[in-house]
Amino acid sequence: MEGIFFTSEPLILIMISLITVLLIVLGRKLETPYLSIIVVAYGLGLLVYHTIRLNSAPMDSNLSPFYFSIAVDLVMLFLGFITYLWIDDMYAKNKNQKSYSDALSWFWDKL
């Protein structure tokens, strides 16, 4: 399994987490939801990459790094999507525009 980019490695997991947090904080400060799309894009890209590599891996090898990497990719994808909806809602309220979706208003009202 040489040459495979695993997000299950601690250093890579920390780097991806820091990049994700920085993009979310920067997107919130600048009030632009487009930075969250970057999080969604690399989450989706890594998910597709790890799924393809999982399918081509030999069945007798240890598959747990693949599964953990796919789980991390799904968390990043979910986090980016929720962040996009959140920042888009903030942007729309500040500009008095209609947001993309107000589907999470029940969640924001409880906070």
C-alpha cells in the first residue's frame, strides 16, 4: 500500500483539520460561503480517491486505514456542507437577500 495518501495518518489528519478550521474561520470573517465550497470539494475529492483505492486494494491486506480515511473524508464533507449553509445564511441576512436554503433554521434557533 505504498504511495497511498491516507488521511488516517496523524500528521496529515492534523494538517487537514487545521486547513478546514482556517477556511471556515476565514469564510465566517469574510462572510463568503465560497470558502466552504473548497472544504466540500477536497472532502469529496478525497472520498472518491480513497474509495477507488479501496476497490483496487488486495483483499488480504489491512483495510482499516482505508475505512478510517473514508470516515474522515465523510466528516470533512459533512462539515463543509453544514458550514456552507451556515455562512450562506449569515451572508443573506446581512445583505437582506434570500439564502440558498433555510433548512437548518430550526437548528440555529435552538443555539
